Amino acid sequence: MATTYSKNTYKTLPKFYQGMLYCTVNFIEQHITDPVQKKNLYAKLPIHDTTVEDLISYFDSHVDMVKMEQQYKIMQKEHKAKEKPKPKPKPKPTKAKPIKSTKQMEKKKEEDEPKIMYLYTMNGTRYWTPDDELYNGPLYSSVKDQDGDPSPSKIQVGFLENGVGIVKS
């Protein structure tokens, strides 16, 4: 028994062959500047008064379709990769210390350096202030150090205003 193969008959040019035809025409139009050469190339293309099968056989005889499909798939993958939005990389946690402003650094230097404190007495009670004129500034309570001498504490208990001590309750 003899097996017969039926040949596909196309009503329209398949999509891949359409792309080949459009690319060929576009290439001629865009890159060939000599009008005589353009006319000759268009005359060689089976565009007018041809069947779909004639166009398919033309491209099959002039183009290595297997290689062309492979190239097409590669280009398609590259195109999809370019269009795909890339996720933003997550910032890596760093153990770096935050940068302090100049004001914070100056304030810390002032805190680290020992202040010269002046004794201020009000109603028989000792207070300490960094103001050498005893006129304006904070007032700190007085405590006895290891030797029993009076020294300033770190607790602010009031302030001096125009030479008058005001103690917070």
C-alpha cells in the first residue's frame, strides 16, 4: 500500500514568512540608496501575481530556514530579557556607625571635657554653676566627693538669672 503525503495549502502567507517578506522589503527601502538597484531587487522578489506557495518556495530556496528560526528565537529571548523589569537589589544591612552632625560632635566634646564650675551660695546652701560671673547659667546641686570636699553633681536643680538663683521645686 502506497502512502501519500498531502501537501499543505495555504490561503495566506504564514506569519514567519510574512515577517521575512516585510523585513526584506524594509531592508531594500531603508538601506539601498541607488534607485536602479532598488528596482532590480524589487523585480527579483516574487511580490506581484504570485501564489502563497511560490513565496514560501522562494524563501525556502534562498534562506536557511533552520538557522533563521534559531536566530529568531535567540533574538526573541534577548528582546524579552530587555523588556523584563529588573528587580531592584535589596540594600545590604551595614554595620557602619551613623555619621553625626558637627553640632552633635561639638556637644559631645563639651560633655567629655571637664567643666570649670564655680561655687554659688544661696541661703546657706551650696550650688555650682559653669558661669564664672555668677550671673546667668544652670545651677547644679552640691555633693561631697571621696575626700569629703564639696563638688558639683550632674543634677541640674535650677538656674541663675541676672545674678539671682532660682531653684526648681
